[in-house]
Amino acid sequence: MTIFETNRLLVRHPEGKDFRDLLRIYNRAENMRYISDGKHNWTIEELCGKIELANNDSESGIGIFIVKQKGTGKVIGEAGLFNSFQDYKKLELGYIIDIAYWGKGYGKEICSGLVNFCFKQLNTETLIARMYAKNIASVTLSEKCGMRRIEEGLAENGEKFLVFQKRKSLTS
């Protein structure tokens, strides 16, 4: 089932055939360097378990989604909406894009699509994005998507992190 589309991307629920493509992305160290644990030696069983757990509440519209290029049909990453705060009015967004597609504007399409989907379809009131401060591209992208920095701190691994937030406007 399609979650949303952009000019170049289709974001949808995962299907069995997607897991091998996503596993390739998860197992590239470069792709995972800004992910909290940085793990890049996933098995197909671990990946399927992670997605199954994240999507156990998919009827609410949240979970991990596949990001595909429309023209080629190639899986280039994942996008996610997470109930990290146990409140469906306040969700967290995240994404992982294969390094071959970095710097091409796909992150902006994904982030903007998630923001629109949350505020227009899910009736979310607050959207949060958390990232390492050294992930300059995601920091810049959060700002471009209208998010503002509300917090910073140190993660368990000693890395500085930032928290960005966007609230639904009355005109959304």
C-alpha cells in the first residue's frame, strides 16, 4: 500500500521482495554511520524482525516504509514514523538512504512527504526528528522542512545529538 508519492519517489509498505534490497543498504557502513547504534552487519532475520516490530501498529499509519525511485523501481532506502512518545499526536520521523543517492534531494522529498502525511493524513500535532549533530545534511534538511531545534545533549555513546520539532499549524 502506498503511503505517499513525490515527484521522483514512491513510499509504501514493505513487501517480501524488498527485504534483500533493504538488507544491502543496512549492511553498508557508510549508510549506517549516523544511525544510533551504527550496526551494519544485519541478517535478513534481524531486519525482518525489526520491520515487523516497527510495523505491528501499521493500521495507525506508522512504521517503516520502503522508498523506491519511480522511474527505475529501485529501492533506495527507508522512511519511518515511530510512536516513540507513546502518543499518536506526537510522532518521530526517520529515514535511511543509500549513500549512492545522498546529495540528490531525495532526503528533502522524503522529509517533506512524511511531514505532509503526518499533518494531513494522520492528524499528528507534533513531529520530532533526532540526529547526531555531526550529521550536517540531516540538520540542514530538518531546518529546510520547517523544523526548529528544541534540544541538544549527549547520547550514550558520547556523541552530541540534536532534537528538531515541527508543530501542525492551524492552517495545515
